[in-house]
Amino acid sequence: MPESLIFVMPFRLLADLVVLLHLTFILFAVLGGFFVIRWRKIFWFHLPAVIWAAGIEFSGRICPLTYLENWLLLKSGSEGYHGDFVANYIMPIVYPAGLTRKLQIALAIGVLILNLLIYGFILAKKLKVDSKPAQTFDSKASRKLKAERTRST
């Protein structure tokens, strides 16, 4: 294997890993609310992810991970790409046309609405549970104890 190939391979591998991390972050920002339904502590990681993702889309800026991906690709001898991650990797899968500013804003609004609905569901469920009176656990042992008390009176 040529020495130059050994030098650039780690950069390509790192670029691929950053792309996977980027995709994972996007999926978490969009769908992570469903995990919050099951594991409430994830909320403290998910809410900042939603705010960051929506903020990047609303502002029209490019995520820093995109710059890192491009830098790693250039270091590996590959060409970087123009635009942002969504335009280069996600949009071609979902839509054949490129990412427009209006579509970018629509995506941000969609992420916010989806997550507001999920958090609304969680809040409604919590309020419903909190408003119920405490229930006692009626185990086999407690039923046996109640039966003994009834017989002794």
C-alpha cells in the first residue's frame, strides 16, 4: 500500500464517521422526542438538539459538522461538497430537487411541530397520571392479610 494512501485513509474514515454522526444527530433532533416518551432523562439532551437543529435551519447557516466533513474529505484527497449536510445527503434521498430557503424553513417548522406534539403528549400523560389518586398495590400477600383480618373480626 502506498505511504500516501496510508496517510489519507484515516481522514476518509473520519469523514465517514462524521457523516454518520451528523445523520444520527439529525435523526435524534427530529425523532428523539419518541425516545423521551420512554426515557424521560433524554429530554435534557433532546431539547438542545432540537433548538440547535431548528436554529441552524432558520438562520440559513451551515452546521459546523459540515465544515469538519469537508475539511476531512479534502485532507483525504477527496473533494468536499458545497452547501450543507441536509442539501447533500438528506435532500437527494427525500426530494430530487435541491434545498431551497423556503424548504429549509419548512423543515425547521416541521421539526418544531413534531416535537411540540410529542412533548404535548408527554405533558398531557404526566398531568393525567399526577391527577389520579394514589393506588395501592394489591398483591397476593396483601389480599391474604385482608382475608385474615376479615376472619378474625
